[in-house]
Amino acid sequence: MSKKITFPYNSQYPSVADLRRKAKARIPKFAFDYLEGGCNEGLNLARNENDFDNIYLKPNYLRVGGDIDMSVELFGRKYSAPFGVSPIGLQGLMWPNAPEILAKAAAKLDIPYTLSTVSTSSIERIAEVSEGKAWFQLYHPTENSLRDDILNRLKAVECPVLVVLVDVPAFGLRYKEIKSGLSIPPKMSINNVLQAFARPLWGIKTLQNGIPSFATLKPYMEKGLDMSQLGQFMNRTFTGKVDIEKVAAIRDLWKGPLVLKGITTDEDMQAAIQIGADGVIVSNHGGRQIDAGESSINSLIKLANNPLYKSKIKIMMDGGIRSGVDLARAHAVGSEFNFMGRPFMYGVGALGDEGGEHTINMFKTHLYQIMQQLTIEQISQFPDRLIKV
């Protein structure tokens, strides 16, 4: 009989839906809308989740199974599970100190956490609390001097993996953010203040941890910027398209693993391989950029099953995963690793300091159960359980 492994988590919140309900009751509406929102009508946001329902897996009940091992090796490091925490901007606004909570939990339970350039903790602080294990996602600056300085800071803390975001040539048209003032850069309205008063624990935690800011970018800002000046700084600093030449320049400067996030097409996949990227994260930015695009999982199916790509680059995905069954489906159709953003923010929004570890262990429990149900022992066996439809 195979050895049974358990992962401790709060049994009152066994699913992402449970965490979401609790988080919604604790996070001010303007911040929750920022977390949940897609672009335009939210159609691609919905497709990201719904298209997983078209993937079917088959069990093999009479097969003799062995001990389950969910670990995966990625860029020379073994992780305890085949998933990590996606980069999310303004994390500390949605729940105070969220980047540190998640980075600590990920380091302790041995999965990757990715810090965004526009999150609310600095490169150096996250490197410290994650014991040097955290990845970093770069919003490419307009000025090469700023890019180079950020890369030097990453080298100084020995960041293990650099992720370059390529799918934001312009910020998506997000209606809820426009109305609430939480577009980039954010601004607080009277309505936002009133919503904050309605969530007193969030307010207390915010006072304890300090007003959130773009901590990584602080060294490049003039002191005392008001919101209008901050807007000018953000537009001046990050308005610009990431093209093949810019990524090639980063490849020359960065000698560690380089991952491009936001790849969805054959053309961009071929360019990533040409440049010498080590991996791609197939992603549509959580449905926040192009409403007429296809879901991340459907883009993955096309790219991961092209034999010209599979042997040359690590193919990962992000977008729409809400359970261990979804993780299983992603692996069955070719993903080698997966990232999730909103579920982890629901976790810290619902459970605060315990939310990071809870959500990781919850997903591990889900994934372990589906591996038992399908009678497989390794993540690499999921494609064997795919029903071709």
C-alpha cells in the first residue's frame, strides 16, 4: 500500500470559492474589484476558467499504484509541487503585507513566489524573507538605465529566475478600475475611503504595516510625489512596448534563467526560442488585457503540443486555475509548471498571515487526491490520463 501524505490547512476553507467569499467580506470593494477585474466586458476572464471544463481525464482503477511524488525540477531546482505564486501588482493594497506573507509561505513550503515590479514590497525585502528563493517579474522600463539598475539589484540578491512581462504594450481597458481610481497609478476617492471604513480589520492592518507603495521603484522617485505626479512618473517610466530587441538585450545582461510571460502565439514562441529564453509562461494576463483573445489553457494546448517547441524551452502557464483538478488538466495537456495569482490573494484576504500556507497546502491536497484518483505517482504521468476529445 502506498504511503498516505497529508497537508495541514483550515478545513473551514477547503476550496478557492470558500476563500473568495471570506476575502470579499474582509477586503474593501475597490481593492477587491481590482483583484477580480478583467478588461472590457470580462469575457476572456471567464473563458480562462470555463475552458478547463472541456478537458477530461480518465482513471485506471485496477492499476497497482505506488507512493505519490508531486515534486518537479525546474531550472536546476526541485520544487515540492508543480505550481507557484504569480506576480500581482499592488498586493499590499488588497491585503496588507501580502507580498511578504506569500513569499515566506512559498519559501517554507518550497514553491516559487514571483514579485512584480509594481508590487508593494521591495526586491531586497522579499529576497530576505524568502531566503533568496523568490523570482522577479520585470515591467520593462522606458529607460535602459533604470532597467540595468533593477537587474543589478536582482544580481546582488542572487535572484534565481527573471521573468520579463511582454503582454502590456498598453494597460488594458478595465472599467471597474477606471471608476474606482485603481488604474495605474492608483488614486483614492471619497468612495474608496468609505469602503475602507467598512472593512475595519483591513484598515487596522494597513495602519500597522504602513500605506502601501511601489517599494521597488522608490529609489527612482522624487520624494513627496502627489498622486498626479506619481501618475506622470508611472506613465513616463513604463509606457512602451517590449519587443524582440529589448528582450535580446536583457538576455545579454542576465545570465540566469530567463522566462517570458504573456506568450500566446506561435510567432512569439518562436521569437522566445530565437532569443534564448529558458522558459515561457503562457498567459493572457489573467484576462486583463485582450477581451477578444483566447483562454490561457487553449493557447497552452496549441503551443505545448508542438514538438518543435517542447524540446527547446520550458512551457508553463498562468490563468484560470482554481483547483487541483485544473492543475491536473493543465499538466495533462502539456504544461510543465503552473502559476496562480487570484487564489493566493483570496487566501491572504481570507486568512491573513495564515493564508499563504493554507492556500499552498489546500492545492497540494487537491492535487494529491486527483493523483490518487487517477492512480499515478508522478506529475509527468498526467498526459497518459488525458481523454482525447
